Amino acid sequence: LFWMVISAEWDLQHIVAGILVALVSIWFWHDLGSRQPHVLPARKMLRLGYSLVLLVGWVIQANIAVAKTLLFSRPPAKPMLLMMQPNLNSNWGRVLFATCITITPGTVTIDVDPETGRFIVHALTQETGIDLLYWRLIDEIVQLETKMER
């Protein structure tokens, strides 16, 4: 039905194509019904919520810092590449940290070595890069990793 609505065509070709796409999708994702998501206890959900609130605050601060740097910085910003190895043990912790770096303005994750946990990060300014080394989010993710293991 969705296929017919977005295609705005009601001929036999579009109806058959929609049915085929639906059947292929059902076949491809058929095993998802057997995978029930793991429900986190309330304390872990609160901890995760707290970490997300902190992240939103840091993203807002970074937006302001990037705007100041681009608009008022004299001389212009001096970007840097930074190699860091935070003490993150799980793959999901590393992915979460890399994503947080990338969504924070002024920084982007270039590479993460899955075996060593070493990150290569581009920072808009040297100050931003140095601040990233001591970012409190690393400790938050380590605490989340610890709580999720239990």
C-alpha cells in the first residue's frame, strides 16, 4: 500500500513491483521476529539517559565554539589530526564514542582500529583536540560498559 501511495501510479506494473518488493523484504528480514530486544533495567536506562543529556549539552557547547572560531578567530583556526586510545573495551563503546566525536561540531572520527582501540580524529582547533583527550564522555562510556556487563 505504501508503495502505491508514493509511486502515485496504479497500473499493473507498479502493483506487481510493490508486491515483489514487499515479499523480498519479508523474506530478507524474516528472522527478526525471533530476536527479541534485550530490555535494560531502570537504573541502566537512567544512566543511559543521563549520558545522552550530557552529550546534547556538549554538542550545543561545541556548536557555539565552532561558530566563535569560524566567525571571530584571528588568525584562522589551526586544524589538527589526533591519535588517541581511550580505555574502551567493547566494540559498541568504541562505535558510540566515534559517533559522538563525529556528531560534535569541530571534530570528526577518521579511523578506529578495532584491534587496538586507537582513534584518529580530526579537530578544527588544537584546543578542541586537546579537550577531546580529557572528554568526560570517555568516563561515561566506560561506566556504561561496566554496567552493561553486569
